[in-house]
Amino acid sequence: MRDVSREHLRQTQAEQWLGAGVQLASASADASFRSYWRAQRGDETWILMDAPPAQEDCRPFVAIAERLKQAGIHAPAVYEQNLDDGFLLLEDFGHTDYLQKLTPDNAESLYADAFAALYRIQQIDAADLEPYDEKRLRTEIQLFPEWLLGGHLRWKLDRAFYRHWSALGDTLVDAALSQPQVFVHRDYHSRNLMWLSSDNPGVLDFQDAVLGPVTYDPVSLMRDCYIAWPGKQTDAWLEQFRSEHPLPEVQSVDTSTWQHWCDLMGVQRHLKAAGIFCRLNIRDGKSGYLKDIPRTLSHISTVCERHPSLEWLQQLLIEVGPALEERSV
């Protein structure tokens, strides 16, 4: 049901900042309660972020945006803010994200820009940010059995399952916490990078940044839930990211350790993402993300094939695949 009161408040706020006659059109809605509206007056455009304060807090967005801009990252400028009512007026990065722009012919160039931005991000002092600690990592992993297996597929999970799941969590958490800990964007992928003709890319959706594992963001980018490249290619790009990293503690990591970290970090992220996609459908009525689950799980299956310690997870996914297909019919 349309929230008429919020719609009125949004239009009123836009007119207060930009004058009478400003037109609002939906620009995008993300996986939270935030929505984004393109405000147009004549030939000029802005983005109005609508973040209902009962569910969202604009303050982290404003603070992280400033930190990113100081590091030379093209985060959107914040022109106006009404934190009490949950509105921000932002720079408009246009209509084209990386997902729309990427092709085999331009991927090297676009990812080079994304790597350059991520190198700067990972050098930002993150000591004051919330840590991506064991509790947070395990909570995220739990989204998979809770929302995909139990919620979406309606499976009954027994004690034997949870013994295996706990052991898997130990493996994933140990790998994550053994890595250098850096500033983590936490959703650095093709739908949150905007293609720009200059100072590319524009970086969005950074408000949940934490202090966490160095592989989290590069794996999010290279083993993207929304676009897939051949495994050998993504492995090569990830190794390139390591070998050219400006931080000595990353560059000095041997290739096999780096790949191990990337693989297990990817498993953690993709289990979390698949669970969130189901939660968005069940809890929030956003079914569009369900189509991305098979691609997300295929990233995990590829990793399982080269890690004997993940054999149990591989067998689980073999059972999940047909169940997902049957559920979608």
C-alpha cells in the first residue's frame, strides 16, 4: 500500500530545497527501507534519498560519504540534509551502473577503475568503525538456513544439520579473522558502482561500512551476485588485486593463502546474500532478487569443488538446486 503521508512529506521536502515545480520520479529502491528519487527542475537533476527514520538512519551515510570523499573516492556530494525526517539531497550519478555497462570488451578497464577506488577505500583509517567480528559473521551465515532452507524451501533442519553448519561456520570465521582487517564497504558490486565519464566509478550504498577482512570487497566485486565471469578470469583478477595492492601486508601474502581467503570469504558472503534474497521476498514482498540465487549459489559450488573441507556444503547445494527449481514453478 502506498504511504501517502510519506509521499507528501517527500514532495514537500523537495520543494523546500529546490523550489516549487520540482518533479520527483523513482530512481531506485535498494534492499533496505531506503528509496531514491530523481528530482528534476529544468535541466538540473538531484537524488533525494528517502530513509524513514523509524527503520533507517541517515547519519552513517553522511559520515561515511565525507570520509570517502576525503580519501579521493567519488561518493555523492550531500547538498542538503534533514536527518530528523530522514531525507538527503545528493549528487545525481545518472542512470548507468556497472551491471548495465560491463561487457567482455570493457571489463578490464572498468574493473581497473573499481580496483583503484577500492585500494583508496582500504587505506582509510577504519579503527573507529564497528568490527566485522565473529558474532556478526556467524549471524550473517545463519541467514541461509533461516530464510532460504527453512523459510523459502520450508525444510525441517535437524541436529545433524546444525552440527555440520556449526563446523562450517568455524571454518569460515577463522579464515575471515585471520586476514588483515581494513575499511570494508560491505556491498561493493556492480549495482553499487555507477559508470561515469570522468572520475569513474561513482560509489554508492556505503553506509554499513565496517572494519573487516581485506578480501570481502574484492570478492564481492569479482564474484558478483548479479553478473558472472569465467572462474579462471575472476581468480586472475583477484590475484592481480593482491599483487598490486598498496598495503605491504596484503601484497606480501602468498598466492595460495590469498586464494584460500578469497574462496572462504566468498562462501560466507554468498550464503548471507542468498538468505537475504529469500528474506526480501518473504518479509518485504520483494521477489525480484530470487532470480539471483542460482548465480549466487553457483559461486559457492565452484569454490567447493576445490576445497575438500567443503564437501558437506557441496552435497547440500546439490540438494538445494532442484528444490529451488521446484519451488519457483
